[in-house]
Amino acid sequence: MSLSQAQKKAFRSIGHHLNPVVTVSENGISEGVLAELERALNDHELIKIKLALAERDDRAAMLEELVTQSGAVRIQTIGKVALLYRHNPKANPKLSNVKRFEGHHGRH
């Protein structure tokens, strides 16, 4: 799934206000983490995750793994936090960070 630069920019501005909803630690990617990630992407589409690992290379490898496992797109990484997006056509507009934003800004 490819996103335009404009979409990515819009997602980054939404993501700016989000708090991480999933934290991955040195314990790695457990079933629990994947289930949490899955639920968060389904509900919110656009989420921040925190990679609580000291080494940058380890964070990058883990992020790559999470993106592959979840089918999400990495929008941005800043330090230990990554912004991920996965479209869900059935997402609840009240929960989806994307739909909520579009609805909020589409009325002007």
C-alpha cells in the first residue's frame, strides 16, 4: 500500500498529537504485543508505538518485523517512537484517528 506525500504529511500532523498505544520492550515481539498492535490498528488505523530498546539498530529491526507482521505502513520514526498506519475500511469513525481527523477538518 503506497501513500502520497500529502497523505503522509497529513498523517504526520495527526500523529503529532497521539500518544503511543503499544510499547515493545527488550522482551521482543510476543503474541500479546502482536494482538495489541492488531487491535490498535483495527480501531485507530493510525497509531504510535514505542520501541523501548536502547540500540537504534535493534529498534529498526524490531520495527521492520512489526510492520511485516501487521501489514502496516511506517509513516515516521522519531527516536524511540514510530507512527504506523493501516487502512481499515470498517474502522469505527469514533475510534479511528484518521476518520476523526478527516471529519473534524472536513467541515470547514
